Amino acid sequence: MDKLPRVYQNKIDHDINCGQDSFYSQNSFSSNHRSIKVNDIFKGIDFIYKKRVEITLNNNMVLVKDIVSKNDKYLITIDNEKILINDIKDIKVK
């Protein structure tokens, strides 16, 4: 087999922040609910297809939804609903 040229790999020695907002609960922590960042929902090893979350909006309305994806501005639910990330006051995994 022919030798291939080496590829330059730059070392990453700092945290990469993509400017994503994070949301923390202002309530006390419990064993069933824990406050998390929005991005951590999708990065966890227990997220395969969907995750049931409790979302508190800025108008204090509470939604329990199964989220499947996100883009820059919205969380996408399994029912194909869009929830604006800027409208989220708090998010907890159920």
C-alpha cells in the first residue's frame, strides 16, 4: 500500500463555545428532575431519539413535551411543534 501524506491536526487546548444559550432552573433540585443546559439534552448518552422534558416558558406556562431535535432558534417536538428557545425560562428532564 502506498504511503499517504500526513494530515495536519491542530490541538484544541481550550473550550469551544458556539454561543448557545443555556437555561438553569431556579427551583430546588430533586432526584426526578434536574436542571440542565439545552445542549446537554442532545449530547447525553441516554438520548437516542427523543427526550421527555418539562419546559417553563417566560409567561410561566408549563409544557411537557417529547423533544426530538433543535436548530438555532427552536426546539422541535415529536408532534412537529416548534418552541422558540428564547421563550424558554427553564427546562428539566422528566
